[in-house]
Amino acid sequence: MPAFDRSLLHLAARLVPSGDREEWNRAWQAELWHMHHPRRDSGRPNPRGIADLAAGLVLDGLWLRAEAWRRRFTGTALLCLTMLFCLNVLSGLSILLLEGNWHFGAAALTADFKDCLVATPLILLVALITNSNRHLEQNINRGLRLSLRFFFFVQVAQVLLLAFLLSTSLCLPMHKTLPNISDLSQMLCFVCLALIILRWAIGDQEQRCKQCLRSLTKPARIGRPSHNLLEWNGTELTCKNGHGQLSVPEIETSWCQSSEWIDLDVA
């Protein structure tokens, strides 16, 4: 093969995950060698075909790397917190663009933030009280409980900040025209958004693996609704890494009032 193709193959191979790199390298070496050594009856190789093959080589390496990242980070706690952080940054930038003046915007944000801090404990109390009791987890050791609580604390903090920034950006145009009504509207908007997003955060927390904090997948319906008094009836969700499964009952019964985490990682 020409020196350019060898160099391109060597550089593109760095994009491929290490586990797939050897097989990928052999396959593309064969493709490039076949392109530069055609059969006698097919004539000389087409330069455009060589260029398309080289572009496909790079795109194939990029796709494999993106797919490896997708499999690695999909459903993880890191991805969840990163997305919430990005949403907070975008919301803060939207407030800055709408206001135009950073000093005035910072003063208005500080006053609204103090009001929202007063309402935050009441919002947390309402969200936790209205949460269903049958989603309380069981069979979780102390170390896993600490990691879950830390993740939940960071998630709730970012969620409340997001609700504050979104409510401020929605009610910011009213500050100049209707200053008296805008404060009340901003507070009501913050309470509604905070309750909605908090319910999502609580549900997301419940449906995560208790070891790797990855979102549980493959929900399966177990049991029959007509036999609630005779057998277990509900939904089972499984960790894709095989750490365990979560059994969530359909209704509360005297012998099954909450969900149960079953540890399957015997190692």
C-alpha cells in the first residue's frame, strides 16, 4: 500500500477501541490492498473510489469510538449529572442574553434566589411526602446507601438550581413591565417546576442499580393482576451489568408493601 494509506490507517486505528482495533485493522488493510491491487480485467483503480474508501475508513473508526462511548456512558450517573449541569449552564446563559447587563442581572438573581431558598424546604417536604411508600428500597447495605444518597443529593441540588434558572428566564421579561407581579409569578413558576422535576429525580433514583448507579433496563411484567392475593404481581427491572434486579409491586399488600432490590452479583 502507498505510504499515505499506511499512515491514514495507523492514525485512524487510534480512534477505534482497543478491543476491536486488531480485527478492524486487518479488515481495512484487506480493503485497501484490494483497492490498490485490482484484477487485470478491471483496469486501474479509480482515484475517487480510493478517496471514498479512505473517508469511509475514518468515519468507521469514529463511529466505533462513538458507539463505545454510548455503551459506556448510557444510563450512568455521570451522564445524568453532566446533562443537568449543561442544562444549568444553558439556562444561565439565556438569562444573561435576555438581561444584557450582567450587574443588574446578578442583583435580580440574588434577590430571587433568596426567596427560592425559603421555599425550597417546603418543596422538598411536599415532594417526599407525596412519594409512594411502596418504592422504598430494601436489602441495601450501608455502603451502597451512602453512594445512593450522595448521588441523590447532587441530583436534587442541580434540579432545584435548574428549576430556579428556568423560572427566572421565563419571568424575566416581566420584571421591567410588571415588577410587582413578576416576583409572585417567578415564585409560583419555581414551585411548579421544582415539584415536577423533583418527582422525576425521585423516580430516576428508584430505577437505578444500587451498585453502579446505572439506569435499570428491560422491564418485565411478572404475575397476573387477578391473583394479587395469591402471588406476587408487578414489574422487574434488571441491571445491564448483572448486578441485580429491582422488583416493584403493582399494588400495596400486607405482605409486600415496598419494592425489593435483589443482589445477583455473587462475586
